[in-house]
Amino acid sequence: MTSQTHDKVVIVGGGPAGTAAAAELARHGLKSVIIDEAPKLGGVIYRGPLRKTDSLPHLDDNLKRAMTALQTRYQAHRESIEVKTQTRVLGPEGSNQLLLSDDSGLSRQPYAHLILATGCHERSIPFPGWQLPGVMLLGGVQLQLKSSLVRPGQRMALVGTGPLLPLVACQLHKAGVDVVGVYEASPFAKLAKEAVALLNKPKLTLSGMSMMSYLKKHKIPFKYGWGIVSAQGEDQLSSIHVAPYDSQWRPQRDLAEQVAVDAIGVGYGFVARTQLAMLLGLEHTYSKVSGYVPALDEWHQSQNHSAFVVGDSNGLLGADAAICEGQLAALRLAWQCGKITESELLSRASKVNNKLARIKKFRFGFDRFSDRQPGLLSLAQPQTVVCRCEQVRKEQLDEAIAQGVKDITSLKMRTRIGMGDCQGKTCSSYALDYLHQAGLTENIGVIKPRFPLDPIPFTLME
């Protein structure tokens, strides 16, 4: 097992937040090393194709420009930025040291300063048939399109909530997929109330309107106030049932319609990816929108002063906000290391914070529109599996709560929910929501991550 030097700022995550932080550090004479599990920089949103292609007709111009900007930001400072791709951080090992895993084996990465930009993962919503091949989360659909250059299906529908729905629908159609319908859980009237908030990012708002116009032009149905009820198929998805949702997002099953599809994208939100931050001992608080997020100061620095957390791993604000947060953390580090004066720090940070404030107003408008309602929990039936790793069914949660379980740790011990290889990434958000719906809101805890965060192959053990 090898060890690295610690004269560089260690950044975990090579998406918008991580690369922005590295570039800002480089501007002030600080070197960094970016560690990312993917084959190239960019994160899920800006990584782009993993193989060469002559054109990307399915991607809109705004996304292409953002992908180019990220690469330009990195290339301009590449002499000061070391990149370790296809490298996983397994967790902390000892004091101020991370354990890494790649194809060559295990290694240690010491650090004096650490920036976590680990992003988010998708929120799973169990419903009958959600385990069928062909049922995918919306981010996974995008990855197949953008990175693998693969059509996820031939005849698809999208269900969920938020701005990703029209974006992915347009991308799928441009890629040659027959998009038979898009079903947004919230009513249009709720979106209309957020008009003032959306004006904080007029270009993005206009882009969204353009997407909706594209869908209308190509006669792709977009239904507000509708959502998933169930999925059907033998060995493969063959159809879904969708229905109008009431104000609490409970499906009106008597009005359900069956739609023939071979694949669907499901997108009911995301969860901050904070497992590494938790293993490092950072304090966390619960947010309905983002899940458990670390407690940070205005510079996105944690209470132990050795780690910053930026981007979607401290709250779901999107790529533009992630870039701002990466820059703020880097500026604070540059000041702490004596590279800039306090006046330079405050002057530069003021500009970044003004931009970030506008982004937050825009994003909070969408958060209010897409506010997750308790009716989603009614989709799963008693026999529906809610924890895939351990095959825990919804009726087992009901039984445990009826017997007096009042927190997530007890629920885990009673049912084994969250004890599988994914360490609760798939099921913990549902379990927390379910406890809240049962009226259990005090000291319900969290499914704590375990070391190592990813399995270590025997071939790497020496």
C-alpha cells in the first residue's frame, strides 16, 4: 500500500464544484489533487461521452457550452491540478488521511486541507413493479444518453417532478426515442406562482420554455398533476399505469391509464451524498429537500475546520450554485494560507455570493413547486419491496412501527432495511419519510455509513 504527499489541497469529486474549487485555488498559487471515481472530469451533469463521437445532436447548446466551460477551466490550470480518475475514496484512515482504491491497489492520501464535492444520488420511490428491468431513475437515463451514447429504450415515458423532466424528454426525442408521455406530479398552477422566483435566472427560464415548446411541437404529451401508479411486465417492463395526483400526490386510481412502454425514467428528486462527510465525523442536520446535510459556516467550512463541503453534497442547488460554492471554499482556503488579503477575499466573495443568491432564489422556486408530498408513500403496497438489497417489504415496516419502533436504527435492526451493500442509499430516504408520516419526527436518527464505503476486491488485498 502506497502513501502520497499532503502538500496539495485534496478535492473529492471532479464535477462542477470540485473543478471550480481547483481552478480558483490555482489562480492563487495553490496546488490541488482531484479524486473522482469516473473515467473523466465533469461529474454526472458535465462529464459528456466516454467515447469519441462526431456530434451530440441530443444535447442542447446550453449544456454543450457548460461542458466546454468546465474543460476550459481545468485546462487553463492543469499544471496546478493533479487528477486521479477511476479512483474511489473508501473512507478516512487515521488522522487526516483517506484510503483510496483503484485498479493498481489501495493507497493512502494524506491531506492538510480537504474539500468534499461528492454530489448527490437519486431518491428512490418504491411502487409496484419498480424493480422490473426497464424502470430507471432519471439520472441513469441521462447517463446512458450523455456518457454511454445509448438509447435507454425505444418507447419511453417519464414520471416525477422538476425541471429534469422536460430536459430529458427533449434529449430522448432528439436521440430517436419515442417519448409517449411526460407526467409531472405538481399542478401547473403551482409553477405559475413561482414566476417571480424564476425570473432570477431568465436565461434558464427561457430555456425551459423553449423545451416545453419543443415538446408541444413534436406532440409529446406533458401532463401536470399526474404520476406513476405501478409498472407491469414479466421479465421486462411492458406497460405502466399513470393517474392524476391529488394535492397530496395520492393517485386517483379509478382514473388510471395504462401506457405501453419498454422503459421509463423516474425522477422524484435527489439526496445529498454525504456518506464520506459522516465518516469524517462532520455534524449533520436533516433537510426534507436534500436529506442529511453537513452543518457549515458561510464559507462552506465544517466545524472541524479541516474540511469544506461544496455543491450538491451540502444541499441540492444545481451546477451553477456548485461552481459558486467551490469558488467560495477555495477563496477561504487561499486566505487561510496567506495567498490573498482579507480585503481581496471579501471583494471577490461578494461578487460570487451575489450570483449565488440569485441562483438560490431561482432554485427555491422550483423546490416549492416540486415539494415532495406524502401521497408518494402510498404507492408502495404491503408486498412491495422497499429495500432491494435485503428484500424488505413495506408490510415489514408497518409491523415494526406498530410494535413500537420510533427511530431509523431500531427499524434497521428489526427489519434489516439499510444493511445491504448500498448502505441505505436506495432505501433510507423512503424509510425516513415513512417514519415522519407515522408521526415520528424527534430523534429518529440516520442510517450511518460503514467503512469501507465501497467493497474492496480480494485482488487488491495484500
